Amino acid sequence: MTLSPAQASVIDECLRLVVGTGARDDVVRFTLGSSGEEVTAVTEETRRGSQAQHRGAPVLSLGQLHAIYACLTSAVTEFVSDEDFHQRTGWYRENVTALAREMSRSMRDLQVY
């Protein structure tokens, strides 16, 4: 999966919404399907991806991709208003929803050889 710096940045912010609040590991695992330690690895990969000088695509496992998808879909439900969501992430909900939807479509369309 290749992420633009902006996409990597919003994924990082959405991951922080879940783990940055001091959430217990069982809450993180429930929300993202991964442990806090696994999410830390995903966060490090997405942060590298969000750096403008980063040229290589992050290599992510299926579990890490699931954590990203889960954090995106979870993030859009965390705020009462679109304005609050936008102020926190810098993105509009519909754009984050579209990113999650495209990830899902890409997985469905993926040919495994």
C-alpha cells in the first residue's frame, strides 16, 4: 500500500485518537484488533510515511492494515460534529470515510497468486 504524506498523517492522527488517550490495551485491542504494541509499530510506519522526504512505501501486514482500517472507521464516530472532527484531524469525515472505503475495495480487488 502506498500512502501519500497527507494520508499517512491522517492515519497517524486517527491512531492517536485511540491509543493517545491512555487507553488500556484491552480497549485498543477491541477497537483496532491489535495490541498497543502492534499499533505502535503501525504508528511508526505511518509516521515515516508522512515525512515528505520518505520515498518508500511502508510494508504492512494484514493485521496492521486492519488496524489502520479500524482506526479510520472508528475515528469518524468519535466526534459529535463534523467541525470537531475536522479541527482534531485536519480532514473532513467524508474524506476519511472514502480512504477507509478505498482500502476495503483494494483488499477485495487484490489478486493473490
